[in-house]
Amino acid sequence: MDYILQTDNLSKIYGAKTVLNHVSIHVPKKSIYGLVGKNGAGKTTLIRIINRITAPDSGKVYLDGRELAPEDVYKIGYLPEERGLYKQMKVGEQAVYFAQLKGLSRREATARLKVWFKKFGIEYWWDKKVSELSKGMAQKLQFIVTVLHEPQLLIFDEPFSGFDPVNAELLKKEILELKDAGHTIIFSTHNMSSVEEICDNIALINRSQVVLSGNVTEV
């Protein structure tokens, strides 16, 4: 099988606490891969290592068959569970700023953003301040800036958290369309029903270790 991401025996210890204990996962290309486990199991630490936010104490990460390099962060889109926006910036200005950080020109970022804003029904909020957005609208904005540069690998940490059922369904539809367009998605959650609906493969993490992995139907 062709994998876009592999981790090889990743371990991370904070003080006396082992957060990851020899964790290995294999994420197939053009699939949705679920990281499942209760809060504190080690999912977010694993995601932070993949994004080079923190370093493992041991083990390696491979992207597309090569050891992960600093420039590979441009090939990854990451929506963290802890959302963070600059409240006093205008919505459009902030979205363009984040897009430029990911390597897009201002013109290209603006063109792509206009399409996504219309799709998500927030086109009239371009010149509003972020502080005026509802929680749901702010989450839509962060989803858009995560996917805008069309990265090979998308990582969503509890993406449906705080969404009402209608917007959660909209987000689910977009995630499935991203997969159909050839993107690979890692989907981190403690909600097993969401995993069954959209994931192809999963890894169940419990107390810092992968205790079960494989095709969702088989698992």
C-alpha cells in the first residue's frame, strides 16, 4: 500500500509522564485516517510532532517516503482543537495573512478565499472584525484557512467540536470532497460515531500506545 505518512516508534516523555510510547502509524494516500482515543491519550502530542511543533524524544516521521523536513510544513494543513484568531483584525485581512504564511500570493489567496467564503455563506463578513463572528463562523474561517493552500495532508483535531448539527454536516461534506479531490486527511476525535461515518482506517490510542489499528470495517 502507498502511504503518505508513517511514524516509526515515536516516543515522548514530559517529566515522569510518558505521553507517547513507541507509536507507529501508517496513513494511506487519498484516505481519511482516524486517530481515536479519549482526552489525554496522546493524540494531540502525536499531531504536534507530525507538524514539527514539538520534537519526539525518539523515533522518526516520514512524509511521502522521506524523513520529515522543515519545509514539509507547507505540505500540511493543521486545524488544532484550540482555535486561535486575532480578534481585532478584519476577517478577510486575517484570512489573507494566514494564506500568505502558507506560501500563497495575496492575489491567489484573495481569489481562493472569495470562493470558499461564498461556499460557507460568510462572504458578507469579509470586512467585519473577527470579534464580531459567532463561534461557528470563526470555526468556518479557521477551516478555510487550513485547507486554502491545498496541502497534500490535512490534519483536523476535533473539527466538529462546537458546531451545530447543520454546520457539522456541512463540514463533513467538505472533508469527504477533499478526500475525493485527492487529499489525505487525519481526523482526530474521541467520537467513535464520526469515525465510523467518514474514516477508512483508524488507530486507537490509549494511555500513550496504539492498541488497535486497521480498516474501519474490519476493526
